[in-house]
Amino acid sequence: MLFSFFPLPSLGQGKITFCYESIAQPPYYFGEGAEVPRRNPGLYISLVKIIAESEGIDISFRRMPWIQCLRWFRRGDIDALLSSPYLKQRERFGVYPGGSGDPDERYRISRKSYYEYTIFPNSSRIGKHYYTRRNILISVIRGYGIENALRKKGIDRFVFVDAPRDGLQLLESRQIGSFINLELPTDSQVDILNLRNLRKSNLPVWTRNDYVVFNRVFYKKNRELADRFWSEIFHQKKFFGLD
């Protein structure tokens, strides 16, 4: 698959329904629940709106828990996932930029890192992670790609939660030994909850590229539209401070 690096005429057609998580991930998207904030919706939402406006594309957003986004995406009830890492099993029902196999990283919407949070004095040493010790209860958010990444490291026992706040509260009450999650939304919750006895690992556990992923059925019917959207992400994301 090839994308143009030069400005192209507006498509002036098409409609895309995006799904993204109902939990805030500042600065990428703000607000909680099903509503898309009118003011300061987040960098991802603003970028998608700018692209849609410049291309004459009609767009809409659905917000729901991530696991439900995935379920709707598999069924074809939504056209695109906003902010998904590459997972091979997701290719069964979704298309990443570049076709099958590893996506073309140039067309990612951004990069994100997962860090480990522990209770002091179990804080990770430089270059080490506490979760690698035996018999440590590890919590991750249900449906996130970090679960698959950790399973590849031989870890197969998890305590699943639905939001960063839940994982941090389990950690503070010492019901788990390690919470591994995206850095920015977790740091934000640490500040909100004023949790001063937590420590974050010096190195990330996993760094991922995020993509807009189109439903496979939608892509077959709207290939030009989807390819153009990825191309515009490449052109426009730098103006939003995204890499």
C-alpha cells in the first residue's frame, strides 16, 4: 500500500464512525463517559476533526469502555478504532496502515508508554521491574494491549480493572503488588488521588505505536477514504505535537 506525500484534492464524500475509550487519557482525549466534550476534547479528537473538515468527510464518535469498543468493532457496528496498538489477532477484523503484518509506523497517530507502579519501598531499581518477581499480583486494564505484551514475557496471571483509578486504589490498599498502565493517564490519577507512597519504574515496561484502525468490511468498501485519512494523519499530526 502506498500513500501520497503530496497534497491531494478533497474527497468531499464518505462517513466514518469512530470509537474511543470512555476513560480520559489526557492530553489525547478528555472527559469521562459517553459524552465527547465540546471544549478541549483532546489532541486525537481535534486532529480527526481537522482532517474530516479539510477532506469533507462526515464523522461521528462513540465513547464506551474499551472492551466494548472492540466488541462493536468486531461486529462492524463502528468503522474505526481511535488509538489502537498493533495486535496480530486484531487483523482478523481490522486493517492497519500498510496492509497485513507490521503497520507502517509513519502513519501512527502517536507513541505511548506503559510504566509499572508499585508501593514504596518495593519501588523498581533502575533497569529492573518489580513485576518480574515470582508470586506478584499484577493488575492491568481489561482489553489493553499490555496484557498480550506481558503474556509474551511469560506472565499469565492478572487482576483486571476497568480504569486507572481502580488499579491504583488496589495498589494503595496492597491487594496487588504491581499496576502496569499507560503513563500519562495514570500519572494524572496519581496526582488527583494524592498518592504519595507510589513509585513509578524508571524505564517503561512497553512502548507502543497507536493507529487509527479501520474495520475490514468498511475498508474493502472505502479503501480510498481510509488510505487518505492515514495520509492526512501523517501530514497533520506534527501540528498537534504528536509523533
